[in-house]
Amino acid sequence: MTEQIESTEQTEQQPLRTNHNIRIVNLTTSQSVLCLFGDVRDEDKKVVGYRMLYPYVLSLGDVNTNGTIPINYTRWCPFSPVEEHRISGEHIISVVYPDNNILDNYTEKLKEVGLEQKDIFFEVTDGTESEPAEASE
């Protein structure tokens, strides 16, 4: 199932939230996959591959009459109920943080499968003796 989310006009860019493992993985197949991303290590702690949890392919829709561009979210592998996929680094071009709007939409999808904020975001300190920064509202 493909879902479209309208992009919103941004008047002021909020700081990018990075206290999570959600990434957009750009693959050699030209797909941009939004997922919880991590590495797979062997007994010697050497990275032997990568894993993508709850992956969705991102694509842009046609520009609407009001100038917004919808973002389509499609399950990366709709043929299996398994939501953990392992891939080799040879198939990855780049790995980047999503913008905050995409992050918010994806965390809503993760809530639908039972993940809570505390499972998605981790605490980050600002380098002082103050309390940890809030993850997300």
C-alpha cells in the first residue's frame, strides 16, 4: 500500500533531530529507503553487514496545484511479513538523517507497529551538567 503525505511549506527550518537511528539509506538500485538502521557485527566486533528495520521506500509524487509535493511511503518488501532486512555495504551509496517532517511521519508509522517514543529516540546531553534534552513531543 502506498501512502502519500503532503509536504508542508517551511518558513523557518527547525534544527535537525539526530537522537535516533532512523535513516534514509540510498541504495545502488536508486531506491531511498527510510528505516531504523544499524550495523551487524561478528564475534570480533567487525562490521559484516547492515540491517534495516521497518523499511519504507520514499518517492516524490507529482507537484500539486498549491505547489506542495507529496512524499510516497511504500513498504520496501511487501511480500514478507518480516520487517528486518540485512544487506551488505556494497549495496549502499549513502546513509543520511531524514528531515524533521519525514521523521515525524515515520515515527507515527512506528507507533502503529507498537514502538514507543522511548524505543525510537535516545537521550542526548548538551555537554553541560543540565538535564538531557527532550527527544520529541
